[in-house]
Amino acid sequence: MFRSCLLIFVSLLVISCNDYQKLLNSPENEVDKYTAAEEYYENGEFRRANALIEQIIPSYRGKPQGERLVFFFANSFFETRSYYSAAIQFENFIKSYPNSQRIQEAYFMEAKSYSMLSPLYTLDQEDTFTGIDKLQVFINRFPNSEYVVEALELMEQLQNKIEKKARKARKARKARKARKARKARKARKQVKQVKQEKQEKEGKQGKFH
């Protein structure tokens, strides 16, 4: 029974893959691609949705479906952890559809994409600062948005990372300063010892004359 179910599942998967590849490689069928992309998106198959949307976006610019596609395109990048591409596409959505009902979400997702790009605190924090700036823009622009609480939490996380890096940098500077001080003390001690040995040697030589 299990083997039969497994074979049916594999067969359906192969058929699904074949249908997707045929549709992806088809130079036309834009309506079918739109329908399939929407279906893939709703089912969480964001990579497939993204590839199909990328092909048909130019044909839907200026049409009612265009706004929906551009947002899905941006969010499908986010869902597949392509955060830099997501940030760029959300910014593109903001510029293209400033009066959209999803404009608040687009601003927030652009900022969130940059916050997701923030690396370990030990690395360069350019994306962290960008994330903080974008989150602040969102909070200032939409102070009553449903996303403000999450935006504030993300900002706190990023600021903590910046502060942690700063503390480590101060600690490192203090450690370097301490090492330099130790070396200086050691050098002074060595010079003093050499002088002392020289004086003792000269004193001994003076006794023999």
C-alpha cells in the first residue's frame, strides 16, 4: 500500500515538473503563466512562482494585474531568502505604485529585507545601518501601522548588534593600549638594566686603574 502511494506521488511530481518546465519554456501562454504563477505562489512554491512572474511582468505593466505581480515578485524573493533582490524589488514596487493599498507592507518588507541582510556583529555593518535607516523611515511614515511593533523589535535587534560591535571595538582598543603599555614598560626596564650593567662594568674597570 505504501509503495503504491509512493509511486503515485512520484508520478504526480514528475508530471508537475514536466508541466512547469513546458510552461516556463513556452514563449507565449502568458495567461496560463499568470494563473500558474499565482497558484504556485499561493501554495508556497515561491521559486517557481518567481521564475514565471519574471517572464510575464513586462506584459502586465500598466494593467491591474501588474501591481499584484510586482508585489508577489518582490515577496517571492524574500520567501526564498534572496533578501537583497527582495529589497530592490520592494523599492521598485514603492516607486511604481505609491498609492497602492499594500504600500505600508512594501515599505516594511523593504526595511525587513535589509535587516535580514545584517551580518554577524564582527563583520562590516553597512547593511545593518541601512536596515535601521529603512525601519526608521517606515516608522516615521506609518506610525499607526500594524507592522510598527515588529519594526521596533527589528530595530532594537540591529541597534544591539551595533552596540555590541562598538563594545568589542572599545575592548580591543583597550587591549591594544594595554599591550603597548606593557611593551613600553618592558623596553624601559631593559634600557634601565643595560645602563645599570654598563655602570657596574665601568665601576669595576675603574677599580683596576
